[in-house]
Amino acid sequence: MSAGTRRLPAVERVTFGQAKGWNCIWCGKLLTTGAVSAGRIDEAGARGLSFEVFACPDCGVRGRS
């Protein structure tokens, strides 16, 4: 289940750690346990980048409300 009623940031604003799933997409906190999927970010263009991003448990709960 996705964490998301919140709108995900544009691909240009995502850090390397967030794109790799190491940091929360919302607060930047290092993810260790309890991370939840926040959705998928897609970039249109020649490369066609697409990656799943994650939220920490605190931000994930807030994203559902």
C-alpha cells in the first residue's frame, strides 16, 4: 500500500539517497526499519527514469491522512 495522498516532489528535487531508498522522501531521515512505500516517481524523456520512493514510519502515517 502506498503512503500517499501527498504529492511527490519533482524528480529534480529528489536527492540521490531518496532515489536509492536510503532516505525518507518527505523529511530526509535515514531509513532503517519500518519504511513504507510513498509511490513512484517517473521522469519522461530519453532516459525514462522511474524509481520507487519510501517514507519513514512517521511521514508515512501522515501521508495517509
